[in-house]
Amino acid sequence: MFGPQSAKQSWKDLFFVYEKVRIGNEFSRVQRCEQFLGIFQSEGCKMVEMSCQEHDKLAAGSQFMTHTVGRVLDMLGLESTPINTKGYETLLDLVENTCRDSFDLYYGLFLYNKSALEMVERLDLAFDALRNELFGRLHHVVRKQLFDNGEKVKSVHDSSYQNGAASAFSSNALRYQDVTIPYEFKGKISGSVDDNSKLKVAIVGFGNFGQFLAKTLARQGRSVLAYSRTDYRDAAQKLGVSFFSDANDLCEEHPEVILLCTSILSTEKVLKSMPFQRLKRSTLFVDVLSVKEFPRNLFLQHLPPEFDILCTHPMFGPESGKNGWNELPFVFDKVRIGNDERRVARCNSFLDIFAREGCRMVEMTCAEHDWHAAGSQFITHTMGRVLEKLQLESTPINTKGYETLLKLVENTAGDSFELYYGLFMYTVNAMEQLERMDFAFESLKKQLFGRLHGVLRKELFGDSEKLEVLQEKSVRKNGAALSSSPESVKIS
Ligand code: NAP
């Protein structure tokens, strides 16, 4: 269950499936067979004896699907980036695992697999269903904005889609110097930053990712507070985090850092509702959104100029980072950090949370991040979601390629649809990427069905067509002979 690519390092622990279909009883024949199997055993293969029928049943779903997805991804021409997520690396692995196999091999899997056609259909349906979910929601939002007059005024203010998208795509983002915000800091102009080794961090948005980060912060001995619209008191207590269901109460605790872990789509609304006046004059705002220019512009637009701004993206999540963060990329952009020594120290102390866990710290601008992520993030999540709909199951003889498919599903399955929809809305070329995926899949189907059609035509009409062609040729030949003869003129 391996090939030149998946086993280029070694065959150790890879499956070797066999069935002794007919081995004579004589000692020499038995020994010959054992010697042959010994070749694979001595390389460390996992030897699995099963009937060919059983093999085909198990491999039917996994093999053909792996090659199909690998081929579609190959057509997209994916490229490695300096900030690959684990999910995206599984896509690249998959392409590498399958792209060197010939089309004949793939076509063979298609022809000799009873359920191949059904699988192509299921993949098609899953992709369609996902697109419908995305477009359905888009349609709903746009309709609401266009026709729902009662709601219109409200949606202009509330909707994070409209305002957010506008500011994310606008290259003329408002600079913080241009913005005046009603601002009260009576009695809070201390400017002092508490002991940085402890660093009081307030997580705003205590959902999936907020809690995931809180675990590590608490383990490191930081003082962690949390606020969310949902009541997470119990979850917070288990993590040793103080939970607040009112943003005023949270801010009056004077955290040094406000860490925004809200969904992309709700960030604007949440940020605007924060009672900044209750915070210390010197507070560091950090976000972890999976898109970067959008929160950067929001922060610059809405935060008082005295606040520091650090935009970050931990390129991992509860699944890919469950066994530690070592070597996982952490992207950050010090958008606005005051020169004051204590402010610089506070920012570094926050970054140290991730550096200490072994993250690969990558400093790049929000624009650069979005440029790299545009070609990788949305595709990864889309593929993961399409495959999730197929409910793939592990088999006792998984190939490495199939394992990467399963890993991809595992990596994205825990993420909310809200997160995926946020990526769709704020990835500038998301529509184009959906189209490219669609086109790649359609081309692959055309290749398969075109060849199938050719074979069938040949079988059905091969002989008669040959006969027709011969007849046609001879008619043409005779015709030509006739037309060139003087009699033909007479006949015509
Ligand atoms: P998510 O669905 O993107 O966000 C869930 C969070 O947003 C919850 O805290 C939720 O609060 C809050 N929220 C949603 N709608 C809200 C609204 N209308 N008003 C107020 N709060 C609202 O899932 P997530 O995985 O937790 O991600 C959080 C952020 O981290 C996102 O920006 C995401 O891009 C980023 N991120 C996630 C990952 C990951 O692997 N999951 C990795 C890197 C970065 P309640 O729970 O209180 O409703």
C-alpha cells in the first residue's frame, strides 16, 4: 500500500497486503512464497493477509478518493508558503504522494472500482452542498441589506460583513491619527504596566480558540481573565480563569492585554462595544484572527491612539496544536507599539508566551500574511469541509495518501462554520479559488469520462466503424477515379 513517493525514505510500518491464492503443498513452493514475502517483511512492512475481495472492498473508498483529490489539488498548482499550517501541508503532501503516478494508474482505479462513479458523484454533491451553504448565506445577507428597509439602517451599523469587507479590501485604510474618538481616561493616566512576567491578559471571545489559548496561558502562570457573550463560567473555572459576563467589569480589572479571540465576522461589533474608557490608558490590544488586514484596519480606526496594537495569527488550532506548539508558525505584526520601554517590554512579554512554547516566530506585515494565506487557507478549509461531508472512514490498510486525507478532515472538522464563512468573506480571491477548484474537478471528470466514452465507442462500433471507414475510403477512391476519367464527365 505504498509507492515511490510515499515510501521514498523506507518501507517501515507501511502495509503490504497479500493473499496466497494458490500455493502448492510441496515444501519448495511454500518456501519460495515465504521467501518472497520475506523481502517485504525484512524491510519492516506491516504484513496483512486478506482476501483480494476484502482488499478491494476496503481500498475502494480510500484509494480512488485519495487519487482523485490529489489530482484536483495538483491542477490548482499549490505552492508552499513561509507560513504553512499543518492542514495546508497535508494538502501539499497529498499532491506529492499522488502527482507522479500515471494517469493510467488512476484510470485503472476508476475502471476496476465498482463504486468509483458513485464516489465521483458524492464528491460532486459534497462540493455543491458546501458552495450552496456559502452562497445561500451570502444571498441572505445581501438580500437583507438591499430589501429589508427596516433593517437597513441597523445593518449598516451592525453588520460586520459590509463594513468589514469594505475596510479589508480598501488599501486606503484609515490611519489612527485621522480618527477622533470620544475618550475619557479620568483618573487612569497611570501609564504603569504591571509585572510583565505575570502579564494580566483578558481574553475577549471565550469560544473554541479562546479557551484553547487560555489553557497554555494559565499553565504558564499568567493571570487570565475572560469575557464572552455566552456564559462560560464553568469552563473558565476548570482552566483557572476568571470569567466576566459584563465587558465593563472585565475592563475595570485593568488588564494589560486585551486579546480578541472573536469570530472574524463579529469582531467589529464586539470591538465597538468595548468600554475603552474603563481600561488603563496604556493597554495593548492583540487579535488572533485568521485574516490580518481586516482587524489591523479596525484597530487603527476604532482604538484610541494611546493604545498599543499587535496583530497576530497563531497558524494552528486546537487540533493541530493539541500535542504542543513546537515549530508551529506564529505570525505577528507590531502595528503600533509605543516607544516607551515598558510598552515594548509588555509586547515582548506577550510574544514570549508563544516563543516559550517553541513556536516559529514569524514577523511579517498583515498585508504579507494575507497575501500568503490567500492561496492556502481557504483551499485547505474548503477541501477539509468537502471531505468531511463524505464521512471517510479509516481502514486497516490505509495508504499514506489516505491518511493525509483523514488528517485534513480532522484538522478542520472542529472549526465552526462561522470561521469558514469569515475566511470566505475576507479572503479577497475566495470566489476565484472556488471556481478554480470547480474547474479542476470538471476537467478531471472530462478526462475520465472522455476516455471511457472512447473505449466504449470502440467496443460498440469498432468493427462496424472500421468497415464504414473502409467503405467510405473505397467510395472516395472510386469517386476520385471516376472524376478523373473522361467518362465521369459524361456521366455527370
Ligand atoms: P469562531 O466561530 O471563529 O469564533 C467563535 C468566537 O466568536 C466565540 O468566542 C464567540 O463567542 C464569538 N462570537 C461569535 N459571534 C459573536 C457575536 N455575534 N457577538 C459576540 N461574540 C461572538 O471560532 P474560533 O475557533 O473560536 O475562532 C476564534 C478566532 O480565532 C477567529 O477569529 C479565528 O479566525 C481565529 N483562529 C482560530 C483558529 C482555530 O483553529 N480555531 C486558529 C487561528 C486563529 P461565544 O462563544 O460567546 O458565542
